Amino acid sequence: MEVPILKQQHFLIATVQAALTDEDLLKLRDALVTRVGKARSRGVIVDVTALDVMDSFASRTLRDLAHMIRLRGAETVIVGIQPEVAFAMVQMGLNLEGVATALDLEEGLAYLDHRVKLTDFGDRSRRR
Amino acid sequence: MSEEEIFAEATSVYDNYVEALETGTFEALQSYSRNLSERIIPRGVETHEVVGIVLLLRDVLARSLFAKYQEDFEKLNRILDAYEPAANRIANTVAVGFVQERERIIREQQEAIRELSTPVLQVRERLLILPIIGAIDPQRARQLTEQLLRGIRANRAKVVVIDITGVAALDSNVANHLVQTVEASRLLGAIVIVTGLSPEIAQTLVTIGVDLSKMNTVGDLQGGIEEAERLLGYQVGPLGESGQRT
């Protein structure tokens, strides 16, 4: 199942609607990494509210996605991880290290706004 | 216990005993022992006392049988054949009734403790505190985590202060669970600050080598709340004389 990617000003928003196969995940990753350059986006939000399982492949793909997008000069936030999913993930040792997370879409947008403002005034090369 | 009470109790014990011996049915005895346990457990009667008394009664009755039938060895033998299993069963019934009653009380208390165990409280917009008091076992730790994660969702919390001043000891399992809770909260977009680690707990954690590098810790609850307010962008200070902020 394809994940729609919406452009919202400087940000891209990908909302996962249903459980994804490994292949779908890779497609999503590739699409976002490509689109972020084309659209000259400053941030990417991946909304996983609809997922009630997150296995090791999914979390590794999301982590890779975030790191790739950072290399392309933008920020990534994963939003909407369910409480049960979060706890199951850390029990399996999947903690999305180095990836920003937020409660929901609204929070994710607020976080990206904040980050973008920081980088506008600050030194871009100093970004983590 | 007053003298009348003792007499009444002794009479009913004797009556029940004799009834069980005569009829061979134990229902009345069972409900009597349950009823008795209900009354004596709050007085702090211990298992060994109850079992001791029942066994004593059994032996006293056996002695009286010996005394009565010592002339006729055959008859004594037959009587003992009938008496011993019944007497043992009586002892068994009373002891089991007592222990079951005690277990029921313990279960009820555990339930009660679990229910009032740990509130997740909102102290400011987007700031939750979770004061933990008493011992944490794996089951309680799990329940805490679930409550906290749900609380973060429901209150849209950004910062959570977990205060463990009231926790006397942590083992490595629970410590790791705490670390997992911190990570799971982060996945929901909340920062966790842990406060009130006692010197003993700090020592244990370092000695057993739990990785606490991902945990924000602040000395006490006040410090934790101040740190949380700073993270949320609050500035809290005393008002000047005119009621204006200084």
C-alpha cells in the first residue's frame, strides 16, 4: 500500500494509513529521500499513528530514513507512536536512537518550526 | 478474651469436633473454621498456634480413648482405626480454612495497594509528575509504565518528572525497566526527568552497571520541577512589592 506524501510549505508529511510490508517501507524511504531534495523541504514528518506494530525492520528503516534525510539537509520527526507500540519497541531494544519523535502531527510541526528557526539564525554547519 | 468468650469458643470447638467425628461430614466444620479464622486473624493469631491447638485437641482425645478402652485392646484398635483418619481430616480442614482465609485477606490487600498505588498527576500544562512510593516489583513497574505512557498521551505531556524518593531499593530488573520507560516516553515525544535517587540506589545502579546515560536525573523533586519548567519555557519567580514581577 502506497503512503501518500503531502507537501506543506517547507515540510513533507507522510501519513501511514495501514500496516506496511517491508517493500512498502523501502519505497516510502526512497520516495521521501528523493522528494526532500526536489521540493527543497526543510523537514519531514512521518506519522505512524495507524501502526499498531513496529518490528525491527520498520524501526531500522525509519532510523535509516532519518539519517539519510539529515544528510540531504533536512530534519525528520516520527510522530504518533502508540504507547503500547513504544513500550514493545524498547523491550525489543528498538529505541530509534538519534531520531526525533513527537506526540502527534501538531507537535511534530511545532518541533520542525522550532528547528528551522534555529538553523535560520544559527550556523547551519553546527547542526547535529 | 473474657472468660465467657473462652468458654463459648471452647464449647463450639468441642461441639464441632464431636459433630464431625459422629457424622463424618465436614461442611459445618469448614464454615466454622472459616468463621473462626475471620475473627482471630485480625487479633494476630499465627498459623503455628492454630495448627498446634488442633493437634493438641486431637492428642487429648486420643489419650482419653486410650484411658477408657485400655482393658480391651481389640476394641481400642478398632476405635483408633476409625478415629485417626477422622481426627487428621479435622486438623487438616481447620488448618486449611485458616490459611485460605489468610491468603484471601492478603489478596484483598494486594489489590487495594495496587489500586491506590501510583497516580500520574499534571502539575502544569504539559508537565506530569509520577511520584513512586514503596517497593517496585516487575508487575508494578509494568503497570506504572502503562499508566505513564497513557498519561502522556492523554495530557499531551512534554516533560515528565518521575520521583523515586519513596523507593527504598531498586534491583537491576526494575532499573532496566525504568530506563525502558524513559526511552518509551521519548518515543512519544516526552522528556523524562528522574528525581530523588537515594545514595543507596545510586550506589546500586552504578555497581550493577545499569546504563543511565540516557536518563536525566535531578537531586530532588523541587529541582526536577524547576528543570521541567525551564524545558517548557516557564519563568517562575517571586513577585515584587507592588505585585509586579521582579
